[in-house]
Amino acid sequence: MPYYVTTPIYYVNGTPHIGHAYTTIAADILVRHQRQRGQETFFLTGVDEHADKVARVAEQRGLSPREYTDGIVGTWQELPRRLNASIDFFIRTSDEGHARFVQDFLQRVYDNGDVYEGVYAGWYCVGCEEFKSEDELVDGLCPIHHTKPDWLEEKNYFFRLSAYQERLLQLYDERADFVLPHFRANEARSFIAGGLRDFSISRATQTWGIPIPWDQDQVAYVWADALVNYLSALTYARNGDDLRSAYWPAVRHLLGKDILRFHCVYWPALLLSAGYEPPHQLFVHGWLSLDDRKISKSLGNVIDPLDMIDVYGADAVRFWAARSVSFGQDGNVAPDSVHERYERELGNDLGNLLSRTTAMIARYGDGTLSVAGESRIAGGLEALATRVAAAIDVYDITGALEEIWEIVRGLNRHVELHKPWELAKDASKTEELSRVLYELADGLRVVAVALYAYVPETSTRILEALGQPPDVSWEQVAPGRTRAVTGIEAAPPLFPRVDAPTAAA
């Protein structure tokens, strides 16, 4: 099955923060790993431009929504580029191709008899772009944004979500891994089983959006527009090539838990109504918190990922994102933790290991790496490929990285156990010295390939320093494939010292 992965499309009512980078990094790790395994892949990210809160920000700045979004979208396009995320397409919901597809999609829903006109009155949180029931509010405030919702009352069009309750329950019962982690699937299923209310798919009081095809006086509700991007992008991402038959429904959606209901309930129902298969899988991750509060533009407690990259580089930020919080769970983060990971694990564990190994090959072997006898570390290396792949397949990118880091720590212990500098003093132990140096180089090469999805630039530098070809295909995560080479020199530090622990805050 092809591997199509998406991030949510991000609201452009401000600049990117570390939460957006977090999901983008995770998606890139998944898709790079699958490419290593020879899978046909497609990676989509982008921005949601039609939200009411975007129009409000534009108005505050004296701009039209289009002027505002055109002015800020470059910052969002820079995010995946600076993160070294290997995206295939960046979608804007203001794209003509997207608008055409949304209108066709909603018309199909309408033609299927799943749309009717009615009046909606309720509390609307602009931050969530969602109506809130009284029991969802806390002291009259949105529990996420801590703001008082607006009371809205207007005539618009509704989608018969209630008509899909049984089909959605059947979907969840038949596909145990439709939503992961499983406790999130239980949350979504419980919501469905509790009874579904029809929801509005249009807005009569807004003009910034995609016109409803059967009523040009109304525009599509932002979620009836935004969710469709996962399909629409496939129709125009490559000129003249419709990718739906290749990649749909083989899609994996990554999303934060705050938008679970839209993705895990509304979206599959809309797809069924429009005549499409539901997505293959959805993975719902937790929130990153700063001082135990969700990182959010609306709350103003953001960490700028581009500032972090300026100080530590993309690979260090990618590593920190995968390492610091178990993917799928909530986690409290601090800017200083990037510095700690950079120094202790990347600098000391990995960087010093490469520096020591190449320096010893240069000094004790005149830069020559010879293939030695049977490796004493082969057992651990042989199991690594299977263990990492198994973890990645269930979105455990943190656990997979820990499997790799066990090897890194083991290689450092191997240095201290066998002490190549002592072996070099005894001419009778030349063969043993060559064997130890080959084991270290071979282990580092395996680590480099296994780490490629996480830290692609670092992986390439390790292979270059060891004189090995830049082959990162997954079958290379195996012992004994390191080639004999000459001309190895002491490698410069992979992660030079950074003296400002709060520079990225």
C-alpha cells in the first residue's frame, strides 16, 4: 500500500510555533522512514486561510483577507523548508484547484440528500472555529482558549451527520486500528455512540471563503472547506495528474487531540456522503505545553521553531521533538531542554563517538579501515531494523529513536571496554585493534542509516566521515556491510558547542 501522510493545515492568523513544527517533524520522520523501506510516498502540508479568525486579524491590520494571507504565507512555507521536511506539496485553501474541488465535493453531499437549510443559534469560539454547547464551556469560557465565545444566530445549511451514526460505529467496530492511539479511538467512538447532531456547513454572515455551489450568497464553513484539502491536493498537486487513484484512501492523518472530533467523526461521514472511502488511519497526538499550558498563538505562550533552528540547526530541533515527549502523549517542554539534548545526547553520545572513532582510525590505522573478523556487536545490530520498523509502523517515533540510542550507548561502552588506545601500544594486538575499530565504524554506519529519518543531514555527514556510500535504504541497517576504505580523517564535531542555553527561547 502506498504511504500518504498529512499534517493538519495550519491557521495563518499568526506565525508558526513549535506545536506546528512538532507535527511536521513527526510526519517527515514517518515518510522518510517509509521511503527508506522502498515505499511509494506522498507528504502533504499547508495552510488553512478561510477561518473567521484569519479574517479578523486581517481587518485589525487594515488589510483584505487575501492581502493578509498572501503576506504571511511565506513564513509558513519556510517552516517545512527550514525543518528539512521533505514535503511533496504545500496546499493553500485559497488555491483555485482546492476551491473547485470543495465545491464539487459539497455538491456531491448535497445531491446525496444530506444537506438541508435551517437556523443555528449557539456559542461560537473563534479560536476553535467551532460551536460549543453549554456543558462544554467552563465558567462560560472555552476550556482551550479561555475566552468567552460569541453568540451566533443565522440561517445556513446543515449536514445530516446524524444519518451516519450507525455507519461510523460500524467503521470503528470493523477497523480496530482506524484511530490510534486506541484510547483516542474510544473517545471518538463514545462521542458517536452518544448521539450525533447535524452540523452547519455554511456561513451566511461571512464573505471570506469558498462560495456554496447551490447558494452563492453563503460560503463554506471553514471545516467543511479545510478537511477536504486531503483529497483536493491529490487532484492538482502535479499538473495533469490526478493522484487520487494512487494515494486514496491510503492516507495517514496526523492531528492534535483538539481537532479529533472534526477528523475522526465529521470527516469520515462527509467522505461517505460524497462517495469516497474513509481514510486508512488517523493518529491523534497530544499537546505540547509550556509551564503546563497548551502552546497556542491565542494564549501567546509560543516558542518560535525558526529561532531554535537558527541556534541549534534543523537536525537538533528534529531530534528534540522526537525525543523529548513520547509521541501521542501530552508533554511539558522548555526551550532549555533543546540545549540539554544537544549537548548531552547529540554532542556527547553521538558526536564524540564519531570523533573518537575516526580519530583512532586515522591515528592507529593510518586512515585505513579494514574489514575484520566476526563482529561481537552484530546481534544487537541485526535486531535493530526490525525493532525500529515495528515501532514506526505504530507511530512510536519516540520508542524507535530509543531503540537506536541503545545502540549508540552500547557503542560508547564498547570503546571503554576494549580501549583501542591501549591495544595500539601492543604490536601483538594489531588484529584485535583493527577488529574493534571496524566494529565501531560498522555500528556507526548502521546508526547513521537508522537515524536518517530523524536527522538526515547528520546521517549523511556520518557516512561521509566513515568513507561509506550515501545509501540509506533500510536493508543497510544490518551489520557487516561497512566497506574497507582508506583516507579516513578525524571528523570535525557533528554538533559544535553552543554557549547560550536560552538563546532559542
